[in-house]
Amino acid sequence: MRTRRPARHRFAPRTTRPFRTTRTTRTALPAVALLCLGLGLAPPAAPAPVPAAREAPGPVQTWAADLSRVDADDSGVHHTGGELRTTGDYGVQVLAPHRLDRQANRVRIRPDAQVPGDAGIAFDVRGRTGDGPWTEWREAGDADGGTAVLPRAVTTVQVRLAMWDPEGAIRLRGLEVSADTDPDARQEPQAAAAYGARVFATRIGLVGRTTANGHVIRENDRFVALPSRRGLSRKGGREYSVRVCGPARCVTAPVWDVGPWNIRDDYWNPSSVRQTFRDLPRGVPEAEAAYYTGYNGGRDGKGRRVLNPAGIDLADGTFRDIGLRDNGWVTVTYLWTGR
């Protein structure tokens, strides 16, 4: 009997009202008091610590994003009358990379937009130094704007926006972007080797539908979906790819869609930087924990009853290439997590 798979979604489930991106607040970890256990004697007084010199934030670099440039890695949008609009109920635009004058790790987004209540915009930001690899995407707010702190300091910044707009009423007139340095941000370490995990895989199907990066699914297609847009490649891109090993062989495929089940579950990241569900061990998708242990009441991040433990979706060609005949367990290496 075939395992039932979840309904597909782009950046938000199609059967529910699209989510509104929320800002996350970084909170400092509490200091841990060290107790001296001995012979009932008080420990000698320690010298007062010398405060470390606080690095001042770098100068702010600000620019106006060019929304008029709609090219091959964009989908479902057009620029007319000085405004960016959708051509259907969903559109995505990856803006041209912007090279900074100096390194920065914090990016602020300030849109000038008209967004009705049943529509929404989500912004993401990533960066790189020189011609090196891109960081993962980080959420940078919604129609009201927001701020993203990148995993490390970068010299090039790129912004991606997604718009869901069933009535065609969104008008994005402008986008101001600024970058500076957050001296309190912790730089995330770069692993020497890519992280891998064993997860349950389901088959995508859905030929003719559009993925989260704007790709129209074809028969025998070869890509995968993961439940967070932090590792979503641009349309036609392979900057975020996985190596999937099944019963017959291993193949490499790009991440072109968001799912299954969740949309903010980057379970391949350490718990300290995981977007949500930080109390789960690294490598355990929320859907897997919900299905087997009743985590989150057995429901996904949108409150739907989880019907299988899937942590990755495979397009039909990828599904067949690795030798699966039905949904099943595979070993996945998230190639961008190691450099």
C-alpha cells in the first residue's frame, strides 16, 4: 500500500492562507554560574574581568535594488509602470548580486509596496566573499521590511523576493537595501565536510505545477525539495544540491522546491542555528518526530496531521534513478554545508 504524501506547497501551503514572514529576535545565552564544591571553604576571589573592547558597527552601505531586471531565474513577475507585479498567483524574483565596498553581515530591507490582506511578500538574503560559495538564505522580513543577519561577513549581497497574490493586487514600487556589521553576531563555523543524514523520501509527481523557485515540473524531472527555503537554489541553479543514495545508486540533484510538510525546518543545520524546532536533534526532520513520537501533537508547523515521516521530496526522475519503487529511506548529503 502506497504511503500517503503531503500536499505540495511553494513558500506556503496552497490549502491555507499564505504565511506572513515574521522577524526573529536573537537573544543572548544566559551566563552559567560556576559553583566551587570543596571542603566548605569559599573559593578565592577572582580578579574582575577586563571587558573586551566592543567593535563599533561599520558604516552603513545603502542602495536601491533594480526591480526592473526580470530575467531567466525569475518567474511569474513583470515590471511595468515603475512597479513589480505578479503575472499569476505566485511570483519569484532573484535580484542581481550587489558588491559591497567593505564586509558586512547584517542586511536591512525597506520595501515600498502595496500589499492587500490576502497577499504577501517574503524577502530572503544571502551573501558571499569574492567568488566563494554563497551562504544559506536568511529571512529578511515581509511587506513591512525586516533585517537578516548572515552566517558570516560577506562582500556581495543578493536579495530574493517571493510574492503570492491571488488577486493580482500587489504593487512593489521600490526596495531599499542597506548593509552594515553587527558586532554581536556570532559567525557560524564552516564545516570541513558536508553533513549527511538518513531520512524518509516521498515522490513529488505534480507534472506541470510550479516549484518554489519558479521551475515548471516536467515528466521524469530531476530535482529535490527540502522543508526550508534556506537551501533553495535559484531557477535552473545548482548552488544548493544534495547527494541522495537509494537502493540502486547515488545521484546528485539540485534543491528546487520547498517541502514536504514544513517550510521552516532546516533540520540539516545544528540546533543552535536551526530556524525552528530547535529542541530536535540535528538530522531529524520535524515531520519524522511528529510521525513517530507525537512531537508537536503529531502535526507539522501549519497544524496539519503528519501522515508520513518525510524529510525530502524527490522529483520522478531522481526517485527512479536511485532505485526507489515506493516511498522509503534514503541517505542524503547536503553538499553546501561543507566547503
